[in-house]
Amino acid sequence: MTVNEELIQPKDAIQRLILIILGMIFLAIVVIVGWYLHQISDPYIHEVLSRQGDVSRGQAIFEINCAGCHGLEADGIVGPSLHHVQKHKSKISLIQQVISGNTPPMPKFQPSPQDMADLLSYLEKL
Ligand code: HEC
């Protein structure tokens, strides 16, 4: 079969391309918003975010559970320094980082919502 090139209008091709790009942008937005809504609807994360964290309790929890790898001052040993970690990680990703166990050798922790809220307030002060 031969393609009749006169039938393919460049204008049509550009319009189709724009439609495809718009469609992809739209899909990406739907996926991102959906993911975000899914995260904040997680009951544990919701519970943590609704609590007021106590920085000094958070620091005590950190020293017991995390300092072995991240250092007493959170400046890094086995695990990376956590200073200014809140600049590239949202509250939700910080919670995920602690509870998921997705980045071995960092273990999966299961702090109570209050302990997690305290830890979060400490991490955000670093
Ligand atoms: C066994 C060692 C170990 C322990 C214990 C540990 N971590 Fe980690 N942590 C790591 C390592 C290794 C990474 C880097 C993981 C990667 O991204 O590959 C990391 C990454 C992180 C990050 C992300 C850093 C970034 O720049 O994105 C945060 C936040 C964090 N840890 C917090 C904690 C907290 C809070 C605790 C205590 C509840 C803890 N960690 C306990 C080893 C540990």
C-alpha cells in the first residue's frame, strides 16, 4: 500500500501532536493529584499530620532510633546528613521514608502517630 502524501496535511499533524501533548499533560496532572489525594487519605499519615509535634520529644526519639546511622547531630554516618532535608522532602515523603522500609539499609519503623509527629517536627527543624 502506498501512502498518498498529499492527504497528510502538516497542519493536521501539528494539531494532532498538540492534542497528544495536552492529553499527556492532563494525564500527568490526574496521576499526580490522584497520588497526592491517595497519600493524604492514608489514615496513618492523616493522623500524624493532624497532631502537633514536640521537637524535644522528637529529638529524643531520633537519638534512640536514628542517630546510630544518621549521627547524634543528624549530620550523617551510614545514612546521609539530614540537615535541611525538609527542603527536598515534603512532610508526606518524610513520613513515608520512616515507615516504608523502601530504602535499605534504613529499616522500616512503625512509630505511633504521636511519636511520628514529634519526629517530623524535629526533622523539619534540622
Ligand atoms: C540502619 C541505618 C539507618 C537507620 C537506623 C535510619 N536510617 Fe534513615 N537512612 C539510612 C540510609 C542508608 C538512607 C539513604 C537511603 C537512600 O536514599 O538510599 C537514609 C535516608 C533517610 C532519609 C532521607 C534523606 C534524604 O536526603 O532524602 C530520612 C529523612 C531518614 N533517613 C530519616 C531517618 C529517621 C527519622 C530514622 C529513625 C526513625 C532513620 N532514618 C533511621 C539509614 C538509616
